[in-house]
Amino acid sequence: MAAMTSQERVMTVLKGQVPDRIPHFEWIIDQRVREVICPGGSMEEFTVRMGLDAMLTSPDYTTEQLSPDTFRNEWGCVMEKGAEQHSTTLEGPIQSLDDFKNYTPPDPYAPHRYESLKKIVAKYKGRYAIGVHLNDVLSVPRNLMGFQQLMMAFAQPELIKGLVDMSVKLNIELAKEAARLGADFVFTGDDYASTEALFISPAMFEEYLYPGLKEVIAGFHECGMPVIKHTDGNITAILDMLIDSGIDCLDPIDPVAGMDIAMIKEKYGDKVAIKGNVDCAHTLTFGSVGDVINETLDVIRKAADGGGFILSSSNSIHSAVKPENYLAMINTIRAYGNYPIKLDFDSSGAVEAFT
């Protein structure tokens, strides 16, 4: 098969088709890991130097620094910087139905909103798949209220449905402008579950979140952008709803939560692409290079057949991931991820070659 650009490769996979090789990219690669592998570079530079397949960005929101570790963002949320490269909500601006009725979200068409996207499109359009991080139905309500307050608010249907509807409509407007400016696909990071179980019951998910999820996915599609849906945790009970919502790719199929990528490939592989799922909680963090190679090969065996597959970690390359293990995963994809996939060998030879 002729070599594809990264953009062609990813978009081929998101159509459920067979690319020239398995693509790879991660939502987050911690700066401390990147610094060991490629010293002194930004995430953009790392993507280019390491030959990843997607350039990722998000809408730009202004912030007000409150302390060395806290800030207030344009949504009015007080956020705290943690050890990892993401922040958590300390305090949200909405605590009641009255707060919601008086709340005005950020303007999706503000002049500064897409500066990061414009720069990436200008430099990389057509070479890399350009993904924009938006939200679907849970992260915006969670950030505006805080997680515990949001869970209690499910006893107030008007408030929950109002928050979900606001998130859906706002993110569709964001997607329209991102598509117009040249983004190729959307990825949403709204988590629905912990390792053990869903945050809410399947029945509550179907009543309060599923209609909005279908609406926002349809809105993204109307903009011409396929959707990679990320959610951690054990989502077995809502898998059918997630697939039927119209998503184009499911990520990350977390093995620690009991998610079986082979089962999902067999049951849903004709309906949706899949992304994942080398274990970043254990194998990439505590395992040996050989362990990583064997698990990466195992994931390829389970999920690569017939295309429609992006190989990545089971969540992100967080700060505790061993740099040499992440490199081992990348090198294994490069060595054994070309189509047609051929893995009919004892993997001990692959382990020895990379160690």
C-alpha cells in the first residue's frame, strides 16, 4: 500500500477503513516524559520529531491567576493545577437553578477563541490530522458545578437538562467555527465512569445525557467532522448507547476497568473505530520494556485486523510513565503496525530486538 500522510491515515481509520499503518497519538504526553525523549521541545515539536499522527488543540480561554496553583477561567470556574498537565475544579459559578438562569457562558465566536487552531492549521493542514478538543454532555456541567454538587443536582431535572442543553448548543457552535477554520476531527473527553462503575445509573444516563449526546454528535457531523469519544472507566452498561449515539471512534477502552478491546472489536468493529489500549496504569508505568512490547503486540493482534484502529495508551502518557516504555510502544507500532499486519511469530524475538 502506498504511504499516506498522517492526515490521510487518521481520517481513513475514522471511516473504519484500512490505512497504510496503524496511527498513533495521545491526548496528553506529560512534559516530564517528553523532556527525557526530546529535550527542550513543545508538544507541537514533539509531535513532529516523533512522527505522531495528529496535531491536537482546543479553543482558547482567558484566565485570571489567583495564586501560584489556582486560576479562574473564562467560564468562571476556579481551577487548581495538579501534578499532571490538567486542572481540577475547586469552585464553579453555578450552585443552583437560579445561578444557571443568570449564567452567561463564554462567547464561542470571541476574537481570541481560535488563535491556537489557526496557527496549527496554517503550519500543518494536510500533513497531520488536526483534532480539536470539545465537550459533549458532562464535563461542562461538572466544571460549572463541581463533581459532588453535580451528582446531587441530578435530583433537579430542570437544572441538569438545562446544563446539558447549554453544553450541547455551545459545543456545536464551537465546532462550526473550528471546522470552518480547518479542524479535521473532534475529540471529547467527558468521562462517564470510574474504574468500578458509571457515575450515574444506566437509566439516568439514558434519560439525562443520552439525548444530548446524540444531538451534539449529530451537530459535529453536520460540520463535517468525525468524533473520537473518550471516556475512562467501566462503561459496559452504556456501550450500546455510546455506539448508537453516532460516535466514529471509542477511546480508550481501559483494561484496568475490565474493558476488553477484543470483545469490542468483535462486537462493534463494523460500527465504530477503536482507540487504545496499552495499560498506562501498570504496564507503561511499572513494567519492563519487554512487558510493553508484548502488550503492544497483543493489542495489535486483538484490534488491528480490518483497520479502524488507533493504537495508544489506555488514557494518557502521564508523568509516571517510564520514557523508555513509551518509546518501546512507539517503536513496536512502527515495526509491526504496517498493513497487512503480520504477527505470526514468537514475540520473544521482538522483545530481544528492542532491549
